[in-house]
Amino acid sequence: MYIKPRRGLGSFSSASMADIAFLLLVFFLVTTTISMDKGIQMVLPEPGDTDIEIPKGNISEIFINQTGKVLFNDKPVLIRDIAREAESRINKRGFTPEGEQIMIFSVKPHQDTKYDVYLQVLDQLKIAGAKKISIANPEAF
């Protein structure tokens, strides 16, 4: 009986593996795009020196305390109900002849308010269709 001799295991040079890994790394770093569309999308007005007198009835104040509780015009309200309250105020006040909203929403968070609660309130105002949102500095009150 004839037994075939075993072939030796093939081998390859691993010297170029580091070069291949480096080229792949460079390729993916160059071809990957990084999205910079993060953050709060808001259009801020130009700074001006003129003070405009706004009637008190056209401003709704939204206070957020450090525990995440919300006061909408000095009445406690759940975050999920802010959109409904804001929409009813927008519809109640109406629009100018140019089509601009009359209602202004002033959001005043406490300096220890959690960021996600603050964003939830802003999202609720956007859902309601609020176009005029004033953001107060936490140290201002």
C-alpha cells in the first residue's frame, strides 16, 4: 500500500499585516463623514438697542425648577401637557396681520434643572407650533 507523503503546512509572511491594517485605518478615517447637525436648532434674533414694550397678556412664562416640575403661568402642569396649553394660548391670541404669532413663551429654568427636562419643554413648545420662544438666563431670577 502506497501512503502519500504529507505536504507541509503552507506559510505566509505576516510582515505586511501592519501595513494593511494601517491602510485600512487611513481609508476609513478619510471616507467617514461626521455629522455636525447636533444641538438645539434655533434662529436667534440680531442684537438690538431698542426695547419693545410687549403687553403682559402676550407673554406666557414657563418656570422649570431643579426637580423638573413645570409652572405654566404660575400653574403646575405636566411636561406632556405643555403642547396643549401652548397651542390653546397661541390660538387664543392669534396672529398679526403679517402672519406672525402674537404669543411669546418665556422659558426660565432653574440653574440646577436637568438638561433633558429643559429640552422636553422646548420640544413641547415646538410641537405646539410656537415660533417666539424667549430663553431666560438661569441666574437672571
